[in-house]
Amino acid sequence: MPRVGWLWAAVASIVVGVCPPATAQPLGPISPLDAGEGPPPPAEVQARTQLPPPILGAPVGVADPKPWPSSPPSSSTPAERTPGARTAPPEHPTERVRAATLGPPRYTDSTGTATITSTPVPSAIVDKAIAQTAYQPPAHDPVAEFLNRPSSERHRFPSPQQESTNSSAKWGQWGETMEIIFGQRAGGWFRSDHMFDGFISPVTNPFLFEDPRSLTEVRPIFIYQRIPSSQPDFLGGNISYFGVQGRLALSDRWSFVFHKLGGIWINPGSASRFDDESGFAELWLGPKWTFYRGEENGILAAAGLQFQLPVGSRRAFQTTGNLSIAPYLSYAQNFLRDFQFGSFNFLANTGFAFATNNQRSSYYWLSAHLDFDVMNAHRFYPLVELNWFVVTNTGRSTPIGAEGRDLINFGGQAGGTGLLTGAFGGRVKITESAQLGAAFEIPFAGRRDLFRNRFTVDFILRY
């Protein structure tokens, strides 16, 4: 047995001495191309050894990369390297640098004799990869929508729908119902509804022809009306009014209006049995509800209730009866907004003033307004307006056969009479907060009573 062991030991020594030690395998793909020996491999092998196409397209680099040196410099000899270790690639500024053009990248192995070339990448793959990695904006971007609006609309609140949606989501169906009834506050308390700043308020019949928007404003008004000389009671002369209106927006749907607050001056003709009189006018006020706000179609609709309180001067016929209650409806619509020279705004208002006793006269009114927004600049608005009054029943306060329409309720014997007037004028928006309007009005049909013609001017200071 010992002799057999020595024999095996001698054979192992011979084998170890004949076989060379293992050297580090050079870095790179293992294929016949690495050694540069033998015939080219089959197509299946070449396909497996090719690099995959770059997903993001051609990289940026120098046009012609330099191959690795066939014998990378090293401080140690092959005999001194650790058996089984891989040789690290040399540090070279252009090692394995990809082509700068849109062509395919090229690589050269360590021997410098073989080149592996990747397949060119189709442009469709590059475009798809860029689209997948590009920034995708959100489906609803209120800032982008606001900036993409025309410059004339950028003063409007950019996202009232978003505030409404958030509030409705918080309170559910109950919240949606409350917002429909009471509106939602966009931009601060008591601020006017600026979603419809393309509209303007009417000029004539200012105490009854109400704008359907919810507004906060102060509006001084001056009216000068001439009396026909053929009027049997006053025999000419004039009536003047100067006062102020006030509106307070509680939300974009609810507001409170002071329709009439001021003084009146009556100056009959020299031969009249009435003397010149002046004093405080009646006080008219009441709530208004904008029940429809069509932000997409440019339509507004409102309903209101006006209380006409005879608390003025007796000598100026401003204390007739006890009270009149006047419910009304207002409507506004913008149309032809794509017309290159401007768009049109139509407003209409109708209501009935019910006298609570037989001392005052009751009457029905209907007013219409049409203006043209020149160049859609929200600056200059030429306008025409129509106003129709019909006295439905006779009062018992003053023994005259006339009525004073919106300036005076005589309680006279004028039941069944009516008057249609027309006006032309314009409004100028110095800014959205400061607006000036003026119109001249004449009778078209019906009994004139105290109305020969009228000039109306106002100035709006709006919040």
C-alpha cells in the first residue's frame, strides 16, 4: 500500500508541472470573435452576441471611438496576478464611447481585430420612448386654462367650478343643493360676480330695469325730464331727480339692492296750479336672486322683490298710500361672440307693482336693452333701450288724470293708459370698477302724461 501511494503522488506532480497556471480572463464577451480564431460563427450565434438596441436613441459622444489596446498596460506580470481574477479595463477617456450621430454605436474588443455593431434604432421606437418619458400635463389645469383665455377674459375668476366641486364633494348632494340656491363665494365676500364682465347695466328706467348679476356697487344717477306744455295739470316745466343706488353681493347668486334713494325737484309751468316743490323721494329696496348663471352659454336670469316705501316728501307727491310690492324678472344673454367686430348683449326686465291699498296706482312694466361690445374690448358700448308702462288700476290720492311712471306715483285717474318710450346712448368702461353711462329717451306711442323727453346719466363705482 505505501508503494501505491508514492506512485500516485509522483503522477500528480508530473501533471502539475506540465500544465501552465490559470491566467485572468480578459473582460469582454465570450465568443470566437474574442480570440480572433476560427471561421465566423453561424447567424444564430451572431444574433445572440449582438448588443440590444438602445431604447432612448443614439447617445452623444465622439464619432470614431478608439479601441482598447491589445495589451493593456499593467504594473504586474501575468504570473503575479491572482488566479481567477478578471482584468479591469484600462482607464482611457475614449474607451467604449458611443457614436455622436444618429447611427448605431460601435464597440471594439480587446484585441482590436473584431467589431460588434448594433442594429440601427427605428425613429418610431425613439419617438415612443420620448413620449413615454415626457412630462404629461394633468387633464384639468386651471392655471393653463386661465392663461389660454383671451386677454379680455383674464380678469375673471379662473376656477369657480373647482371651488364649487370641492365644496359639493365635501357636503355631497346637500352641498350641491345649497350652492344652487345660495351660490358660492369666489374671490372674497361682497365682491361682484365678475364672471360676466362682458355685460353692462342698462341706463334708462334705472329704478326698475335691474341687472341680473349679483353686484356690489354705488351708482349716482341724475335724471332730467321735460313735461309737455299740453299737459293740463302742469302745463310744461320739468322734473329732476338726483340720488344714488346701492347694491351688495352676498354671494354670486344673492344680493340686496337699494333701487331708489335720493331727492326730487318738480318745476311746473308758470301757468300751472302747482308750485315748485322738492324733497326726498320714495325709498325702494329689496333682495335679488340670480337663479341661473350660464357660464358656457353667456345667459343670466334673476328674480327679485322690490318694496316701494312712500317715506319721502308730501309736497313732492312722495307719500302716496302705504306700500307697493313689485316682483320682477331679469334676463341677459350674450350672442354673436365670434363676430370679429364685437358681440351683442341683450337684457330684458319685466314686473308688476302691486299697490297694497287703493291710494296708489298699480302698473306693469317691460324694458329691453341691446348693446354692442365694440371689438369685444369691454370698453365702448353703444346701446338702444325700450320701456313700456301700463297703468292697470286707478288710485285715489291726487285728482289728476296722469301718472309719473317710475318718478312719481300720484294715485291719479290714469287707469288703462300706457306709454312706450325709446332711448339711445352708450356706456364707457373707464375700468371695470368705474363706468359712465348716458342715454336720451323720447316717447314712441301712447299718452305722454308728464313725459316729453328725458336725459339720464349715471356713474358706477363697482367692487
